[in-house]
Amino acid sequence: MNFQEFVRNSANFLPALIIFIILSPVFVFMAILIKLDSKGPVFFKQERLGKNGKIFRIWKFRTMVGNAENMGLGLASAENDFRITKLGKFLREWTLDEWPQLINIIKGDMGLVGPRPLPRYPNQDSFLNELWKKRLLVKPGLVCLVDIKGRGLVSWEKRLEYDAWYVDNQSLWLDFKILFIGFFAVLSRKGVYGKDGINLPPPTNIK
């Protein structure tokens, strides 16, 4: 590990650890609310692609009923999706469901800023084009450039372009700007859902 990597890793690990410690009472309270709101586990865990294609398990607060991926829209989700719990809708609107990923940052699987981690697909090697592969050159992040460009309203084709641009231009200063602007983007609650109020899963046919 060179000095630049050490600085970047420290700039992710230390803030994530401090924030996690400070917010831990809030997380416990939210966990209790989730259990009271609906049946099922507190956390949603899923395999995602990390840096260099490394597989890791991402953590989120559960916002849907159990077995949701086999119901309704499947891997897609909608603003008025019947699978989303009452509390889950609130958590999604304020992006609070993503905060357990501080655990992933502390473990070193993710960074504070970077392309959002995508699900693992059995046939992924058959559709991972150069833009898909470029985003795997860096750690995925809790916040990404897409979050300040429209979030769910940004097409997947454009998201890949933004992610590739980030990889080519990444710096601590850029990360700081994305975090700062991203904070206000979350407060605006714009783009939580995509066009027509639907969030589509990553496509497998982009060339």
C-alpha cells in the first residue's frame, strides 16, 4: 500500500467509524422501529460487486416485506410499491436505509464516495462492457456522483458515464465536493425514484 492509498483509506475509515459510533444509539432505535413495523429481519443483506470484482455482502436497513424480490416488480421498485413497509418508505425517502453501509466502509469493502455497488449476476461476464468494468477499478461508495446529478432520474447509460468520469478524475477534493453537495441532494428528496416513479435494476444489455 502506497502513501496515497493509506491517506484515502484513512479518510474513509476514520470518519465512518466516528459517525457509526455517534449514530449507534439512533441505529438501535431504528432497528427497534423496523421490528415493530413489520415481520422480518432488521437488515437486508445482498452480495454486491466491489473493487476488482471482489464479492462482498452489503448491509441496509430492511425497507420491504420478506421475499419481496419474488413479488410484484421483482428487482425493480416503485414509489407506491405495496412491498415497501410504512417505515421503509420514510427510510428510503431520506436515504436512511443506506447508513448501515458504514459497516462496509469500516471493513474496507466500500468508501464514502464511489460508484454505487451493483448486484452480482450469474452471467455478468457476458454483458460487462468497458464502462461497467471501469467502475470496478475503485471501491464502491455510500455516495456517488450520480447522487448529485439527479439520482434515480439519471438513465443507466448516463450513470455509467458519470461513474467512468469519477474513476478517471477521483481525488479527495472531488470526494469532499460530492459529499457536501450530496448532503443537500438527500435533503431535497428529489430523484429518490426514477422516471414514472419506478427504480429499475441495472440492465444487462448496455453495449
